[in-house]
Amino acid sequence: MKRPQLDGAGLGLRREHMLPLMQSVPASINFFEISPENYLDLGGKRAKDLRWFTERFPFVAHGLSLSIGGPDRLDEAFLLRIKSFMAEHQIRLYTEHLSYCANNGHLYDLLPIPFTEEAVHYVAKRIRRTQDILECHIAMENASYYAASPISDMDELSFINAVIEEADCWLHLDVNNIYVNSVNHRYDAEQFLLGLPGDRIVYCHVAGHDQETPELIIDSHGQNVINPVWQLLETAYQQFGLFPTLLERDFNIPPLTDLMNEVEHIADLQHQWQLQQLKKSA
């Protein structure tokens, strides 16, 4: 599989940041991400503003509504719209959540797929069909969840590995989701990370969360990234090498200058890894 032409540190493109970014894009931002559902069939000034960015920078499309693991029929008409949108804006990669969000209508949440062999085959078939329609490999993101299905007969890590292998797709790594699930479901985050198929990682999210109680974390993308999540990202680089990494912030959105501190931290970790590799080869 040919990897997408993408590297460095990225930021999710928010409308409130478009004007300052148009005036000056910081050098540490190598690419942007959008959710295509927010821009499909867009016209007027908003379409023109998006075009300003996609003509100048690489983009990733991170989907929200495909419901790859859901019971509803795969929405092939929607995928054709995604394909056209990606071609129009020269988007380098399409990713989605390894979860579902619809059942006879949208549920407005990302829900966990049962970790079963039957579900592996079902989801992998839908991913392969998605890739056939888009005519490119996609990346599936390990998702956060708060209650596992009672009919699961394998663990989360085994399920992710099995789906990625059978679907022959990329892995979109989210280190914050690993940390969130490790606290909520009481497993070792680093051990989980090291069990993932590193050769399939082409993209990564890092984000903050809300600590509701000592044993419950909500994956809100509404706070700064905490040290244990940064450490997981650093471990991922050390174990698997570099991959493009995006700061995800969806709520309590601060000024761009504040977000840039975290984007620059991603870039610093990547630079440190590169220096280590140079020292090893010297």
C-alpha cells in the first residue's frame, strides 16, 4: 500500500481560526484536518475560505458519520460525495472511527462495536467496500468507549488487529483514546499501544479529555493534552517511527496562539526523534 504524502504536525481547521491563519500560518503546521460532513456541498464565502487553505496545504478528511460498524446499509451515495470532495480539494487521506453512530437514524454518538469474530468479518467487509468506492486505502481510528458490549468474545486490542488485517486498511492511531480507555477499563496503556500493528499506522491524533472522577475520563477534546498522553505519543514514535500527528481540539477552543504551544510540542517530539536517529547512524 502506498502511504499518503503527509508528515509533520497538524491542526484541525476551525472556522474561528481561519482569519488569523490566512494572515499567517505558523511554520510548525504542516497540514490541516477537517470533517468532510461540515463542508460537503458548501457554497459562498465558506467554500472560498476552505479553498484558500486546500490550495496551499495538505489536508486529511476525518469522517464522523459513516458508521462503519453499524447495522444500517453502508451509505454508498455518501461515499461517492466524499470521493468527489476529496478529489476537488486534493485531500491526502480519509479516516473514520472504528465504531458506529447510526441505527435507523443518526445516534449522535460514537458507540462501540461488539468485539466478536462475526463483527470483525462484517466491519472488514464494509471497510473493503469503502476503499473500493473511494479507490484508495483509508485509515480506521481506535475509538474511545465507556461500556463494552456484553456479547464480546475477544478484547479490544485483538479486535482492532483483526479488523485492520482482514480489511487491509491503515490504522489511524489516537493515543488519547488509548489513555482514556486504559483508565476507564483498567488496562496498561503502553502495553496496549505496543500491541498495535505499527506498520499500519499512517496518522495520529493527540488530544485532551475531561477527568470526571478518578476512574472515569470523558474523551471531550476540550482540554490541554496531559503528560501521560504526551508520553504515549513519544513511546509510539520510539517504537514505530514518525507519522503525521494532529492536535485535536473540538470544545473550549482557545486562541490560536494557545493551541500552537501544543502543535509545537508535537513538532519538538518529532524533531527529537529525528536527532536520535541521526546519532544512532553516526
